[in-house]
Amino acid sequence: MRAMVLESLKLRHFRNYASAQLGLFPGKNVLSGDNGQGKTNILEAVYLCGTGTSYRTSRDTDLIRWGESGLHAACRFLRRSEPFVVEVACSREAGKSIRINGVSHDSSAENIGAANVVVFGPDDLRMIKGGPVERRRFLDTEIGAVSEVYRRDLSAYRRILAQRNAFLKDTRYDAMPATRRNAALDVWDEQLVSAGTRVMIRRSRAIRRLSILARVTHRHISPDGALEIIYQPSFQVASPGGPHGSDDGETLRTWADAFRRELERMRGEELMRGVTLVGPHRDEVRFLVDGVDMRLFGSQGQQRAVLLSVRLGELEFVKSEVGDDAILLLDDVSSELDPGKRARLWDYLSDRVQTIITTTDERSLGDTGAAVKLFRVKAGHVEEVG
């Protein structure tokens, strides 16, 4: 038995499902059906129960079936053979609530960390083609899934950033004496530096580790070219030293000093523009193959291969960080990858993790190399067929 599997899923009034119940296989599970029947909605429900949020919308009420007042989704997971149940409910009046083994959980958290879920699908292209905010969201989701400390630090940073931005905006046309204004900003800067430095160091270390893992998977999926993921903070600073995952004092001081100097350098422009211009909210991530930036010069096929490699690298990253397997969700992989890459994907996965795959035709998947459990999905109904 794997360290983590999804045993069953129950839905009520979720997206286009009036109700649904299915038991999952520890290996590969295939959801087959025409477009628009509800296959991706099942993946979304699994992700919702694992993380507490949707990967498709930021509005919880979007998940409620049309004409209904609320939804309920429940997943029964097994972690090291010990069962636990995650229930997510949402109503149009009361909002979202989350219970884990019957105990209420913070429904406002960006990632509840109940189960690690990695998803690959058509929307992933935004991570490369979109703006830096998409790549920062990827970073925060990935690290936040395995580190409660990171989630706390990031939340603290965002709160301080919002307050500092409000102060900058309010003082643009304020007659406050410069000495008083600068003294207030000095206080905000120290708080921003304290939380932001921890966020950036954790990001840098995570990307360094993920780059190594994704390079290995990319070599297997798409043998042409070496993949590298580069983390670029909003100011120049040396890569952090020290053991993986630790925030040694020297690294913290070095990054904090560089952050503080850049804030001082940019203070005049920040006061003029009324916004904070330095910090983790300005970070960037680049995906390179043989030194070529995939955002600028990669074909769509190359970009998809890179993204799949990154997602497979996430599986290993999660396991190395928390000791548990992640559950892999592959949305419409048969149309996202050519036959050669699909064959190498199945060869790489073998029976490595529990996988849920959507497709319009299971024959297009080719030889998955292992037994699968097949479901037919039609108009919000799921039927196990083999």
C-alpha cells in the first residue's frame, strides 16, 4: 500500500453533478467521456478536498450546481493505511466550511494540506505563457502544500505588504513631515524584510531542488535538451547556502541586508508611485531548455513537455519533503502530448503513484503499462465499466 491514496469520492450538487460516488483504484483511474460531460469536475473535486481550494476558480460559489443553494464534496483518503475523511461544504449564504475527520478547519487558508495533489492540464500553459503572477502562484502552491511554516510566512508578508502599500498611497499627497514619514516607513520595512526574507529563501531552495528533479523527468519524457528552472528575486542576492530547508543565520542576514538596501534605494520612487516595488511579490521564475527561455522561444509542444516534467518533479519533491506520495491528476493528457511523449510518460509513471486521467477516448492513451480502472462519464453521471 502506498503512503497516500484516495479511496473514494462523494459529490452532491457539485458543478454539473446532482450526486456522484466512486471508488478509486490505487493505480491508474481513467475517466472517459465526451467534452463537457464533467470529467474535469471530478479532478477539481479531488483537488478541492486535498487542498481546500479549486485550481480553476477563486469563487467557491462557482462550484455549486446551477439552481442549488450549496454543495458537499467528501474524499476518503488512506495515509499509511490510516483512513481520514475531508469534507468541503459551501453555501451561497454561509460560504465554505471544511472538516477533517469531523473537526472544523480554517476554510480561509490557501492550502489546508490535507492531501498532496498535483494536477497537469491545458490551463498549465499559463504558467509559462502568462505573467509573473502565474509563476509566483505556482511557487506558493507548491511550497505551501508541504510547509505550514511557509504558508504562515507568506500570509504575514502579504498582510504587511498591504498595510505598507496603504501607507505609501495615503502619504503621496499628505503633508506629513519627511522625518516622521521615513521613521514610519523604517518600521514597515523591518517587518517586510523579516517576513519577506524567509519567503524568498524558501522559494530559492525549493526551486533549486525542483529544478534538479524536473530535469530528470524531462530527460525521460522529452530527451531533447536539458531543463533548468531559475528563481529570480526582485533584487540581486547570492543563492542561499546551508543545508536544504534550513534558514541559517548567515543566509538570513545576507538576504535581509540586500532586501533592506534595495528598499532604501527605491524609497523615493515608491513614495511617488504609492506602491511597494521590491519584495517576493515581484519575484520571477524562468524555465530554460539548453539555456533557451521557453516563455519567449519555446514551441507549444516544448512548453507542454516542460510543464509535465515540472509536475512530475513535484511528485518527487512532495515525497522528499513530507514522506507521502502525491496523487496525480492528468486532465486530457491524450490531447496535450504526442504519442511518443505519452508512451514515455506511462513508462516513467509505471505504478509509481495513484493517477486519475481524463480522456475523450481511452484508446488514445495507448498502452498505459498497467491495469486501470475505467469510468464512463456522461452528463454528470459516472459509471464504473472496468
